[in-house]
Amino acid sequence: AMIDRMAEVNAYLTAHLGHEFRIGIGIHYGTVVVGEIGFRLRRQFTAIGDAVNVASRLESETKNHDAAILISDDVRQELPDGSYRLGPGFEVALKGKAEPQAAYAVLGAVPTLPRR
């Protein structure tokens, strides 16, 4: 839905400002630590851990693969069959990882018919 709406925003931005925005989203999952960090006057809620780092690295790779959304193979394996259209898998070297990681571009959701 974000990507679909971005097309509308970009049409406006192009017409009025001559520029567009691009969205880049990396999705991975795993164990993380979440909570508030900082001191009393400046606290912020955050998540840290390897899963956060992988998602962040996938987000960075969206630019190199002309993809709005990249997901890890771990995420792909958990998707319900036929729920999303995915591009072919490819391996990507992620900073901080010794082995290349499999990634997939999400091309769109598969529309579902309303139940009667």
C-alpha cells in the first residue's frame, strides 16, 4: 500500500517540484532486544540485535537492486503460499556477515477476493 501511494505522491512532487521520492524497505526477523535507551531527559525506544542489522542492510541494498522492498529468505519461508509476488532470489553480501544472504524483491501482494 505504501508503494502504491508513493506513486500518487511522486506524481504530485514531479508536477510541482520536479523531484520524486523513493522508498526502500528491508524486512528480516529474529531475536532482538527492545526498550528505551538514553538518559532521563532524552530517552528513545529502539530495537537492537542481528535481525535489526540484517533488515537495515537489506534496506541499503534496495538502491542497488532497484527494489522498493527486499526481504530475507527467512521471511520468504514464512509467507503464506501465493500471498505475494516475489522476484527471483539473489545473493547479496551484507556488511558484517561472512556469508552472502539470499534476498527477494517484493513485487506486490496477490489480491484476494472478499469472502461471502
